[in-house]
Amino acid sequence: MKTWKMVLLVVIALFAASGVYATLLVRRGFSARESPSWIEAFAAGIAKSLAVPATYRMKDPYAPTAENIREGEEHFADHCATCHANDGGGDTLFGKGLYPKPPDMRTAETQNKGDGELYYTIENGVRLSGMPAFGTGSGTGTDDAETWKLVLFIRHLPQITPEELEDMKKLNPKTDADRAEEQREDEFLDGGAVPKAPAEERHH
């Protein structure tokens, strides 16, 4: 059989398979709770690779000094950890509910990306995913330097220490309930009354 005929048969088979899969997908819905099939994961991988323009093949202009990494850590804890977790593993309440799930930033999948790829993703987000745009002009208040320092911190994630992770907890966004709980604990440590559990306070 000629090569062009074989290619044509493969293309027809792929279209047929994609049609059957699309029908099954519509019937079962588009829930973000389920893990993606290999077809969805493959398509998402291609989309991600095409999402970064070739012009963003640059190096981080900021040196990986302790101060710069620390600034990236502070920004990550406040803006990114809600979905990505302090350690970059993505094991959070919001991260588990996203589709596709946030990648484990400590693995080769993220660490092998170029600095410019990481910068572009933070700046511009990724369509059809849970990753929003955080860069200049996005309304989040993140400037160019902060984005590059986030890239430095992402590079640091595979070596992050337990002490750093503990310190980041103090920088994570807090609800009013979290702040009230911390205040009760501080008052107790200063010799105040035993703090009540939240369930006791809500029950009347």
C-alpha cells in the first residue's frame, strides 16, 4: 500500500476515534473532578507547548540570590500557593478541584521549561485551564520584577527546606476566621483564657 494511502487511513481512523470519544465525553459531562484521559492529556500538552511564543526563549535577568529567591517566595506564598501549595505540589483544596490539575512544579515537567516559558505562563496565563494572567496590566498588581523572581523561586522549589515551608505559612492568605483563631492563640500564649474551638463559638 502506498504511503499516502496509509496516512489517509490513519487520519480517518483518528477522526473516527475522536468522534466516538467526543460522544462519550458529552454523555458523561465535563466534570473537573475526573482525571483526564490520555487523549485529553495529550491534547492539553500540545496546547501548552503552542501557548508560549518562540520569542520568549530568554534567561531570567535576576540572579538567584537569597534575597531575590526570598522575594519570590513571599509573592508565591501570597498569590500562588492557594492553588499550587507552598511546596509547589498542587495538593490544595482549590488545586484538587481544577481541571487540568496544577502541575507538580518540583518535577522535570516544570523544571525543564525555559525561564522565558515560565515567565510567559505567569504573565499571560493559559487559556482553558485554571491558570490566570498575573503580569503587568492584569490588574493583580504584579510587576515584571516580581514575575522574574517568581521564576527564581520555582527553580528553588525542589530544594525547599522544612523551615522555609513553615515560614511561608505565615505569608499565606488568611480568612477572618483564620485571623481570629491566631489572635485567640496569641492571647492564650500571653496568659489569657483557653481559646474556644470554632465549633463551640458557632453553637448557641
